[in-house]
Amino acid sequence: TQSTEAVVSTQSTGTFCSVQYFATMLAFNFCVLSLSFILAGATVSDDKFTALRFGDDGYSLISFQPNMSPLTEKFSFCLWVRKLISGVSPVPFAYEENELFIFDNGNYRLFGVDKSVSSEITVGIWYHYCGTWSLASRTFRVYVNGALAATHITPSGRKLQTGGTLVLGDYWDSVATGRGRTGNHFGGEMYNFNMFSKELTRTEVAELSAGGLCTLLPEQLENYRVIKWEEILKLHRLGYVQNIETGCVNQELNQELKDVKRKLLAIEGELNQTKTGLKDATLKLNETIIKLEITTLELNGSKIKLEGMTVELNETRIDLEDTTLKLKNAIETQCALQKGNLTKWDVFYSCKYYDKVFTRGLYKQLRTTWGSHTKTLLGMKITDRVIELAKGLYEDDNCE
């Protein structure tokens, strides 16, 4: 019984382990499948990766008056430009008309002075444009695609004026000024225009375009941003100014997803090892169960043999007891013969009575001398045990 209980317990344990294993695998596969869908579609939408396309109608622009106070003594601006109109006059942005603006061919005006750059701009191709300046250095530098393209020394003590209007997509706001079209409307595409309260270094400028159009703003420059692209995208627009997708994704989140995927693959490897270990353990457990079942069968066989031997021993014991009783009665009879004092019980050992059924006829033969003592023996087979029983009921003299 104990062996059987052990087998049942072991089988239950094996079943529990199997169920637990398959449940774990099912949950894991569900997680892998879910995350695979996430990773497959990980093109996260973010305002930081939205560009603007300005209509070629002379009235498509964004105009606003930012707080330029942090930029009066030092500033930098950077943006991505895609020239779509031939010619040299389109203006991507302008601040207070003559204070600061650039043409889409790279030429610019600063503090009322026009300058040109030595970079070749191709129509339909995105390029990165940065301008840096400080009152301390009195040097305005232009970078195209991270490379220095022009330098310009500014007058001593000249600062950037405040309180002006910043226009994106044209030279001035034709509606607000009432002066009509400028003839300098941009009609191209712009992306990631930011202004910083810092004269960026050559290294910092190069870092802003190192990864192409989808280059992320370095974290160390975030605190210097005064005019932010994602805030510009929320401003009121005039004419036809349309959001367009750059095809970039949130690289920070994308990197996090890659890290999660890498960790998930590592977990998958560990789980596969656990799976292999569980398989080995299951095989060993099954082998143990089989051995226990064999042992149980052997124990049951031994139990049957022992029960058979017990029966045989009991039969042998009964035979020995009968033999002992016969021997005892024989001794007593011999004793009685030697002393010449046979008892009435000794008559039952004669061939006429011994091992015979005590019938009513035999009873009548003894009744005259024994009285009714032997009437209780009617129907019994005269054996040593029956004789002893009669002796116990009716006491008589014993041979001593």
C-alpha cells in the first residue's frame, strides 16, 4: 500500500511539473508574440520627427514673436532645409527682416549685412544649416552639413535686437504687415528648427548632423534651447503649411525596444535551458516511476507468497497441535494401561469409536454405563480435540 501511494504521489508530482512547464511555455510564447508585434511596428509617432512643407503661393508661413532676450548676446540656430524652388531668393526663415535671415541656397543676412557661403546646395536634397554667434567672439559662423562654410566679423557691441517677429516660410508676414507678397516665399520643406542661447562649437554643430536627418538633439544642449521645433509645430499657420513625415522614428524608444528584445532573447535562452532541464528531469522521473511500479509488482508477488506461506504454516501448526494431542492421549493411555486404571474416555480411542461419527446407536451402547454424559457428542466426529473437550466438561481421574 505504501509503495502504491508513493507511485501515485510521484505520478502526481510528474503531472504537476508537466502542467506547470507547459503553462510557463504558453505564457512565454504569448509574451514573445506580443512583443514581436510591438517590435515589428515600432515606428513611434513623435512631433520631434515631423517636418513642414510650405506652399508655393506667397502666403504660406508661420509668424510669431518669441522672447529673444536670452539670445541677445549669444545665439545659435540650426535646421534642416530641402530646397524645392529654383532660384536664389527663397527665404526659409527671417527674424525682424534685416536682423537675421537665410536664403535656401545658404546665403544669409545678419545685422543688415548680406553674405554668401561657399557650399553647393542641390534642389530636392535635405541639407543641415547652422549659424553661431556671440558678442564676445564677434564672429558669425555658418556650417552646412557640419562643415564650416563661412565666417563673418560683426561690429563691436552689436547685439541681437529683441521684440521682433520671427517668420518661417517667408521674408515677412504679408498678412500682418499688409505689404502683400514678398517674392521670397520659401515653398520648400523644413525640419527641426531650433535656436540656442549658446554659441555652439564646431564639434557640437557636427554632432547635430552626424546621423543625417534623423539625428537626435544631444541631451547636453537641451537646456540651451530657447525656440523649440515641437512648439513651432503647434503654432497657428497661414496658407498651406502641411505636416510631413520624415521617416524617422523615436530612436531613444527604438533603442529601448532593442534592449528589451535583447533581454527577451536572453530570457528565451535561459527558458530553453530550463526546458531541456525539465525534459531530462521528466525522463528521469518517468524512469523512477517505472522502477517503482516494478518494485510494487515484486512486493505484491512477495506479499502473495508470504500469505501462502502463512496459510501453510497455520496448517502445519494445526497438524502439530493434533499430533501433540494424539501423542499426549497416547501417553496417557499407555500410562493408564501400565497402572491398570483405564478411564472411560480411553474407549473412544478404540477402532470402534475413534475417527467415527458418534451416532445415536453408539450413544445407546454407552448410555447404560455413562449415563447422559456422552449425549452432547452426538453427531460429532470422535477426534482428539473432541475427546479433550469431553474430558474438560466431565472431569475424571487422571494418570499422574
